[in-house]
Amino acid sequence: MNIAYVTGRTTRSAIAAALAVGIAMTGFATAPAQADSLGDFSQVYVPKARTNGPVYGVTAGPGGNMWYARDTANRIGRITPSGAVREFEFTGFTTTGTTYAGLMDMAAGPDGNMWFTAFYANVIGRITPSGVITTYPIPTANSNPFGIAAGPDGNLWFTEYFANAIGRITPDGVITEFAIPDLGATGPATIAQSYDCIVCGYVITAGPDGAMWFTMPAASRIGRISVDGAITSFPVATTPRQSSLSTRLASEVSLWGSTGTYGSPSWTTTRSGA
């Protein structure tokens, strides 16, 4: 299914183009226009589900395609470079108190498949490039996996939000869990959050040091776990806030912030240029 693929430029670039037309028609110009260095951007609209499921975890996958998860719509989506979208239904799961699986984050695995977390279904999922889905239950009940990322050891690593743990899953589906140590005296005295945990992990990524790094938003800390399961954490100079959703450690070891809102328009945005 082909969908709208809208490309735009910044205002200054548009002005530059208009001035160029004017020069061609009149033969003169008072001064050369400066193009904006921010680059081009594009928006790819994805099909709306009845539940208007928000889009999460957009990630590059095999074949040059992008993949994403739809939290409340129980779908995994694939977008080609030309903007063609196909979505695959996620079925056969069981949850308590909700009708959706809570598909949150995605990562490309070393096996050529895409892997994802199902927060409410409490499973890690794998989807092949053709859309075949396999799920792997997490041993700890109601652990609620959220972030997932490929590790340097050839495995996938994920956070267990309500289990205060980090999980590792092999391409064959074998799961090992590592408890996040109690912060003790190094942690904050009180947590002004509605979360049920203090040291729970949120999003996770591979670091340049061969370890996995993850966020602990309720504790205002960044965690590090080695591939053999040793966990340490470091304080962040900020106060926990109810509106703060997550921060993500990029591959260049920069910390980025992101927020998410239910009910927002369903589209993905990409940007090129520096």
C-alpha cells in the first residue's frame, strides 16, 4: 500500500529558490541568498488503526527498510525507502486488564530479523522480514519489557520496567535476567513519581565500550551493564518529573531527550543533514 510521502524544505531554502527564479527572469539580484544548512525533511503517514495506536520504536532493518511498533493497535509496521507501508498483526497474546499488547520498542537482530518488546503481553517478539512473528515469554511475570537493543555479544538486551531488571535474549530465544542492584545510600531519598519502582530500566542501547547502557528515569540515573551481567549506575543532575518520558544514549555517546503523548497524529519523521 502506497501512502503520502511529503517532502519539504525550510523557509530560507524556499526563499532562495524564489530568488533564483527572479534572477533568471530579471537578470540581476541585490545579494546572493544563503541556503539553510539544516537539510531536508520528510513525513511518511502510516495507516490509522481503529484505536489510533501511536507509533514507537522506528528502527532501521534489513533490506533498507524501516520498522516500527504500534502500541495500542497490536501491529508491527514496515516502511520501504519509497514510502510503501505494510503492517503485520500481533495476535495470540494474553494480558490482564487491557486488550492490547503494548508494542513499544524495536531493534535489528544479528540474525537478520527484527526484535521487539510487548509491554503488557510480557514477551519479547521476533518478526522476520516477511512478517512471521514468534514470541518468547519472559520468566518473571508482569516484568513489562520496554526498551530493546542489539548488543556487541550477538544477543538482544532489554529492560524490564516493573521487575527492576535487565534481560538478555539469544537469537535462539533463551532469556537470562539480571537484577538492578538497590541504589541504597546513593539513590534519592524520595521519588516524586507515580511509578511503582525506583531503579527500573527504561530504554537501552549499546555503548562504544562494549557494554549496554540504559536509563533509570525515576531515579535520575544512567545504568551500565556489561555483557557478563555486572551492573553499575551513575547519577544525572536533574530532578525526576512526571512529564519526563525518557532519555536515550546515542551511538556517539550523546544523551537525547524524547517525550511521547497518546492520541497524537500517527506519522514518522526523518531528517537528513547536519
